[in-house]
Amino acid sequence: MTDFNAEFDDAAFDGIDFELQERQALRRVAGLSTELTDVTEVEYRQLRLERVVLVGVWTSGSLAEAENSLAELARLAETAGSQVLAGLIQRRDRPDPATYIGAGKAKELRDVVLAEGADTVICDGELAPGQLRQLEEVVKVKVVDRTALILDIFAQHARSKEGKAQVELAQLQYLLPRLRGWGESLSRQVGGRAAGGLGIGGRGPGETKIEIDRRRINSRMAKLRRELAGMKTARDVKRSRRVQHRVPGVALAGYTNAGKSSLLNRLTGAGVLVENALFATLDPTVRRCQASDGRPYTLADTVGFVRHLPTQLVEAFRSTLEEVADADLILHVVDASDADPEEQIRAVRTVLAEIDALGVPEQLVFNKVDTADPEVLLRLQRLAPDAVFVSAHTGEGIDALRDVIERRLPRPDVEVDVLLPYTRGDLVARVHQSAEVLGTEHTAEGTVLRARVDPSLAAVLGPFARPAGVR
């Protein structure tokens, strides 16, 4: 009897657990709707913005992590110019290979789309071409995945010629395997009338329209790669000049909307566009800075990263991301007010590994401390005791960050004491430009300089070295 009761209790428990899983299999995530109450604004947005429903598959991790991922997808959708009506999460071991969420749940999603009046479904993942097509057939509205959404945001924000070329290349790489056609109207393989074709004027070149489109896309991609290679050459020349003059480089890297551009403006007064939006910065900005001891260095703002950053974007923006890989120090900027800053750190380091930048010295910088939860800040301080906590908005911690940058910058390794004649003002300027000046004195014979310089400049200054007794 005891064994029977135990078995019955286990069966009852399994049944309750199964019902709970089934009830939460496709559950709404509260707080994602962005519908507005102002009538005029609602009318305007209904005319101009897509109305979207978000759907994600929760395969691993906690429920909070799954909801944070969908909340980020909502911010991405809003950045792209959409109005988020609802967000749904389904618990599965893995995405359904046919419709991403399964046939039954796809029909439930169709009911939600009809009830909300949505015209687009956005999936929190990269879907195979077949998954996109079959899900669209069920929900009867346009379906896009996370990758297509991020590519669309990049296309909206690209401003420079190089940025536009990089985004177009990434979009074509994404589009190529997803080309599809409908019906006989797209065929170019029609024969003569005897073969059941259209006769004169109806014979095609032997290619389907998809094959022609694929060939055109491949040709366009090859042209874009050649253009980007030329732009990369110009970028490499500028970088080689900095290397030649031994100017250390510091790169701002981090999650999108972590405040990198605001930090650049606070440190250098660069006046870079700052916007509270995802991927506001696509084109790298490099500014010259000077340490308190006179050492020059460059500070570069780069494109932000995100969870599951599309491979196409990493590849297309590789030349831009080389600013990070070639830096002497990476300022890894993290949004301390984010719901899951640790996940931001993991996502950024994943991309750094893809561009071979994990070997570059890294300095964690937690930004937006003025809006962060004090308990979260305490947790982050225990997680990274060597990190710097700042607010680019209020200026809190900026002086401490400058001190850390100066301390971690590579120093020239040869100390010189030279007397440069006044006719060699070029050498005086070069020392001030690329070395750490320890002391300056003007005498009747010329300018006395004590400085730490790199070996190549030390060789040039060798003939002007002062005798040891004179010092």
C-alpha cells in the first residue's frame, strides 16, 4: 500500500508539473507592449510603424534570462521603428525544425496576431529559410528573425560610405540562402510551342529567376568586398602612422547602448552623436588624447555588440573591429543599470574572441552608476574588484578612469637626456608628440629635454645626448 501511494503521489506530482509546463509553454511576457495613450501619437504611429508580436523559445537558463532576452528584442524592434504589441515565450528543449515554435503553438500565435492586429512577427533567434516560410504560412503575416532585425537597424544607422558598404554586404550574405520564388512566372526555362511553351519571344536563357538573382547578388558582394578592401588599405595606412610614431591606442568596446560614445565625449570633448538607442554608433571615431605627463594616446569609439551578434555583421565589420584588436588597451564598457550586466560581459567577450582580441589588456568600466541599483553595484564590485565605476552623464569616476588609463598605457622604454639646437625644432616637436617628457629647459645652446622615448626615436636623438658629467 505504501509503495502504491508513493507511486500515486509521484504520478500526481508529474501530472501537476506537466500541466504547469504546458500552461507556461507559450506565455505572455508582461510590460513589453509599447502602445501609447495619446490619441494623436497613436494615430501617427499606426500610420507609420509596423505593429509587431515578439516570440522566443526558452531552451536553457532561467526564466528571467529568457524574459531579459525578449525585452532586449523589444528594444531592438522599437529602435527599428516598430510598435510592440505583445511578447510570447515558449518552453522547449530546442526550437522546432519546421516552424520554430511547433505547429500547435504557431496556430495559437496566429490567434494572438489576429487579436492584437499585428502585421509582423519577430522571432528571438536566427531562423532557417524553411522555418521562416512555414511559420509565415501559418500566421499569415510577415515573419522576421533577430538577425534580420539587427541588420535592418544597421541599415538605418549607417552614415559613412564604409558603414553602408559593410551593412549591405552583411544583408546580402544573409539574403543569399533565403532567396525563394513562387510559381511558373519566375521561370526562365520556357521552351518552344512544340514543347508546350510560349513560342517566339518566350524562350529563356536557361536560368530561373532565383538563379539570376543569386548570380547578381554574388557579383554585388564581390564588388563590395573589393571596395571594402580599398577602404581597409586607407585605414591601415592611418593606423600604421600611429604605430610608427609609437602612439598607444585605447579602444572603447562594449554592449550596445552601454554609453561608449558618451564616455568618449566626456573624456575628449569629441562631440560624437549620443542617442539612447541601440546601435546608434556604427562608424568608428578616433580622437587624440594626452595623459597628465604629456604622453599622447588615441581613444577609439567602436560599434556596440549584442547577444547573438549575427556572424555576417562580425565578418562585414571586421575591418572596423580591427581598431579593437590592434589596441594597447580595451576599455570594456558595461551598463551597470542593465538587468543582467554579467550577460553583457559574456556576450562582448564572445565577440572579442571572434576577432582575436582576447589577448589585448582589458579594463572593465561600469557606466551609468547614477541610475544603477546599489545592490547590483555591490555585486559587481565583488565580481570585478579592479573595475572602475563611472557615470558619463554626471562625470562621477571620470578622473579615476583617466588615472587607470594612464597607469595601464604602455610606456616608452628608453630614457634620454639631450640638448637639441634651436634649428632642430622638428625633433623637439616629435619628442613632445610621441614621448613621455620628463623635463624641459631652454639654454643659450638649445633646448634640453629629458624624456622616455621608443628605441627608434632614441637612435635619432643619440648624437644630441648630453655627457653624463653635464647632467
